Amino acid sequence: MSEHRPSDQPGEYDEFDEIVDAATDRDPDLAVIEAGSRTLRAQSGPAQDDGVPARPEDPEVDKALRAVEQELAGRWGETKLDPSVVRIQGLMDVLGDPQRAYPSIHITGTNGKTSTARMIEALLGAFDLRTGRYTSPHVQSITERISLDGAPISAERFIETYQDIKPYVEMVDGSQEYRLSFFEVLTGMAYAAFADAPVDAAVVEVGMGGTWDATNVIDATVAVVMPIDLDHTDRLGSTPGEIAVEKSGIIKPGSTVILAQQPVDAAQVMLKKAVDVDATVARGGMEFGVVAREIAVGGQLLTLRGLGGEYEQIFLPLYGAHQAQNASVALAAVEAFFGIGAQHARRLDMDTVRKAFASVSSPGRLEVVRRSPTVVLDAAHNPAGARAAADALTESFGFSRLIGVVGSSDGKDVRGVLEALEPICTEIVVTQNSSFRAMGADELAAVAVEVFGDDRVQVELRLDDALEAAITLAEEESEFAGAGVLVTGSVITVGEARLLLRRR
């Protein structure tokens, strides 16, 4: 078996190459984070259960989970890609095709996939279906990626699932030119866990693209395509239309395609693929969409038009017009899953829909983790995501002074991200996270100075120092009673900041 690794280029597994990707020589909780968090934790108050798993309290379970993380980290990571589903299909074959044991909703696109997956999961669960959700990347714990009934699987179940499929993984490793990757093994674990549960429906987010993504061994009855923008252009293409070609690979014969509003060239690609495979298409802004929205305390109040009619007085505890659009996509996807459409127009139960949306959370997506001053975390890592976050912050928060904390990864369009943040950030603190893929703080600062000017940029090499500096800037003058802090630029940066700050 060859030890050659097919590609070392950055890939989309949404730019998070696992804190555990170097587990052989770095602790996932990171000593620097734990040291720096003592001061910040005292400022932020005690931790509470917010649906994001912490390390297991049982030392033996924690030890076993770390061993699994280390074994997974020994495989090629999410940023090392090979355009093939041969290995994952081989694993599905020896596992008995667990991915065919339940119907699926498959989600691709550039931004909004995880939030939309969470909304779909909440809707299906509210209608008494047992759900499985597979998303990436995770914010703090690897176990977040596989959820059952709306909650991440326990560390014990994660370990058990890995041990169950490990012999089959090794069997496939020995029959292929390349070993199964980190993401392929996790995908196999998710599909096996869903079949074992068993679930009534799986909500699956692609890792990268569509056609060659490891998740694309499912035959989803509903394909969801979120807005396509420029990201990972070295791998997917230099225009939305080129990127759409790869992402259209999740559209299967006879399926229903829920198509969020798209650039013209991307929409053309998707519609052509749907015609080629005889799929039904519902388009955002036409067959479904947002009819009305107004700002509410802790989120927004929506009227949504679904495939079966209008749904009024929907409270969504998330911020921004982009999340309202995500909600309309999620609603249409669930309607399609239940067979609601042009030929079977009927509304879902209104009270159940309201209850589901009111329960939605999306950690690391304009998430408020502290007050006085307010600290908001957002995992935007490309210009489109940063623009959406900036618009939502302006609309929903109205900060009199906003301090940005930005840490990014190499290979990202950091200039585009910074240009999106410049109009809303009074000052910016540039830093770097713990990942070996992190862009150096000095390198990021050079770009930031060009965008913000030298007098608006501060450099802190450590994230804990950057957070403390930003909070100090926000607090330093009483006239800035409405000051806040935005932490953004990378899922890793947001995850580590979340660990540092510990939600109130």
C-alpha cells in the first residue's frame, strides 16, 4: 500500500483542519488556551451546558477519546484531498451499505450549510422523526460532527462506533492505493451510527464540493444547494459557475432540489443538472422565500413562504438576513421531504414549525458569549460570510464601537474578509490560532494595515492576549457603553475563543 498522499492543497472541509490533526505532539485543549483562559474565565462567569460538548469528565473515557482522535489524526486530514469516492464506497460495501437504511437530505453550497442543517434537524425532530445530523467542521469537540436526536453523540458512543468499524476500515485500507482519510472514516462512522440508532432521516452536510465528496455515497431524496460564492477556488473553480459544476454532483435522479438564490451562472449549472437527471427544482425567491422579517429581542420574527403556503410569526433566535434565508431553505427542504410541493400543496402544522424554529441554535454563528462588553463569535472565513456577518451586526446590535479580533488560515482571502469588516470595526486586533495552518499574526497584520491603516491595527501573537486586549479596548472609555468585540476569521479561532470565554 502506497504511503503517498494525493494532495496537500487546502480543501473545504471549511478550512478547519482539526485541533487534533497534530494530536501526537499537541493537546487538543492546548496548554496556552488553558493558561490564558483563567483570567478570561473569571471575567466571563461559570460555564453552562450550551449543547457543545466539553472533554469527558471521566478520565478513562477522556483517555480513550484522545486515543481515537490520535488514530484519526494519523490519517490524511481534511485538507488533503483525492477526487474519488472509491475508498468510501468500499467501506460502505463492507459495512453493508448503512447509508441506504434511511432517507437523507444532502446539503452543499459555500456558506450557511451548518446553520441550515441544524434548522432542518429541528424541524424533522419536531415532527417526531428520529434524526441523524452529520456536519463539519466542529467548533470545539469532534463529537459535535455526529448528532442523534438533535444532540452530539456521547464520547462513549463515538469511541464505540469507531471501534465497531475499525476492522472494516483496516480491511479497506489494505485493498486501496491510499488509506481512508480522516474525513472518510468520520463519514463512515456517521452513516453506521445513524443505521445503528436507527434514525428516520439523516441530514448530511458535504465536506467539500459535491461530486467527489465522501458524503456523496447517499442517494438523497432532497438535495439542498446553499448560496454559491468564491471560496476554495484552487480546488473548485474560479467562478460561481465553475464551482457549481462540482457542487451539482449531489443532485440525484428523481430527487427534489431546494435551490437557494444563486449567482446567474451557478443557477444555470444547477438547473441544467436537474433537467439532465429529471429532478424537481424549487427556487429561492420564487417557489419559496422570506416574505417579511423584523428585528426581535434575541433574533428575528419571520413570515416565510414555503412550498405549501405561508408561515407567519416564526421566531428565529439567530441574527441576520442570511439566517432568515437559511430558514426559508430549511422549511422548503422539510416540506419536500414530506412530499409537499406544487402537486401536493399543504402546510405543515404551524405550531410545530414555530416550536422547531424557536429551538434552533448555531454555535459560532453570530453567537453572543459574553455581555459587558458584548462579545460575539462568528466563524466567517471568506468574504461572503464576512459581509453577511457585518450586515447582521449593523442591523441587530448597533455597537457604538466594535473591536475585531481576527485569526485566519493560510490560503484564505483575508483581504476580502478584512475589507468586509473595515466599515463596522473601529479597531482590529490580529492574532493567530493554534492550528499549524494558521496564518501568522505578522503576515495578517501586514494586510490589515493596508485595509485599516496602521493606527487601527494591534498585533497579539496569542489568542488569549488578543481577546484580553480587545475587551480592554471596548471597556476603556465610559462613553463607549455600547462597545463590543467580534471574534472571527476562522472556525478554529472561534472554537478556541469559545473555550477561553466560556459562555455565561
